[in-house]
Amino acid sequence: MVKDKKSKINVQGATISILSSQEEDYICLTDMARKFGGEDLIHNWMRNRNTLEFLGIWEQIHNLDFKGVEFDTFRKEAGLNSFRLTPKKWSESTCAIGIQSRAGRYGGTYAHKDIAFEFGSWLSPEFKLYLIKEFQRLKEDENRRLSLQWNLNRTLSKLNYRIHTDAIKTHIIPAVLSAEQINLVYATEADVLNVALFGQTAKQWRDKNPDKDGNMREFASIEQLLVLANIEAMNAEFINMGLSQSDRVKRLNAIAIRQLESLMINQSSVRKLDKRL
């Protein structure tokens, strides 16, 4: 299970928490409301008919499990003096996903960034503009760090590739092979790494992804590129040790799985090899 990543931004003197998971960002409404008087503001905002209309439309666009009948009931009651709606009641009654009530270390009411910006506008148009500005700055900083990490791991992968090909040249490729045959052997050895890490050869990936330019490594995650750099160096050592290709691919696959598990990333792209290997 992928854990939420917590970040903080400062908006006009208020510290606002952000939880990010699977490319979705949820901003703490509790932190936002605290600046303007307290969490009751969230409840007052949710009583508003326009707010309910916005929340309902957002859920209909993003949430297939959203319960429209329950939403219609709330919408009819909106505006009445007796009407009161909490984030927890909204989520539990309609299966809404845009607003979440959390307990524990990161406790509070969180909302998807689209909804949080709408709440910010209700609190103060000026506050909303500064909130968007600081949120965008945070995302730009994160993307810049990810780009640096990706390029670093890509460089490590290329350096290890040189060590890897030198080992192949020394221990596998006979001197009598033609240049075309040498390239074929290199491609075969590259697929040892591809199968160990991605569970498929380069050709198999191309056949499954005819609409994508480049190769599977160009679409690899940072974690996969880091593990690729590691197993390239290990494969070079295994070649120097004289291990067979089938033995090496099994060992490398086990190492890749173990390292990716330790990095806590999704294992859908890393499968154990078929017993026939």
C-alpha cells in the first residue's frame, strides 16, 4: 500500500497541510478554517446550496460510486435553518471521495485541491489566490526534485551499462562474431535485465505498446531506474563469475523484487519469472 506523503505550505501566515497519494492532492480544510475562526466554518460552507451543487457535480465527474439519490436529499434540505451537514456525514451517506475526515497523526478535514480552492474562495478571494500560488510553487519544487533524481539515476544506469557491456565483450562475445551478431548478443543480454526487472523483453513491451515512442526504460519510474543500475552492475559480476544466463536472470529477478519491495513501490511491473526460465 502506497503511503500518503505529507507536505506543508504557508499561506498568509497560516500553515496548511497537504496529503498526496497516487498523484492526487488533498488540502487540509481544518488548517484553512482555523485562520478565519475555526472548523465550524466548514460546516457553514457545506450548508450552502451552491456548495452542495459544486460538491455533487465534482463527485459525479470523478466518482463512479457516488450516491446521487442521497445527494438529492441533501440538496433539497440545503438552505433550511435546521439543515446541518458535516464532512463525515457527507462522505458516509453519499460515498463521496472529494472530502475526507481523518483521525490520528494527520487528523482533520481534507479535500481534493479542486474543492479546497473553492472553499478558499468562500473564505476569502485573496486567500484563495495566495493558496493557489503557494500550492503551485510546492508542485514545481517537487517536480524539479523528481527530475533531478530521474536524471541522476538515468546517469547511474548509463555508467553501469558501460561496465555491463564491457563484461559481455570480455566473457561472452567470441572474436569471430560479426558486428551484427555482437549487437544481437548485447540485445539479448539487455533483455536479461528487462525480464528480471520488468517481466518482459523489449520486443514484448513494444508489441504491447505500439503507440508509445522509445523503449520501456524511458517509461520506468525513478525506483525502477535505481534498481536497474544496481542489477546491471550485479549482472556484470555474475558474467565475470561465469554464471549461465538462466542462472543470472533468476538471481537478478529475485534481487529486483527484493529491492523494489524495500522501496515500497507497486509490484505490478515486477513479476516472478515463469518456472520455465
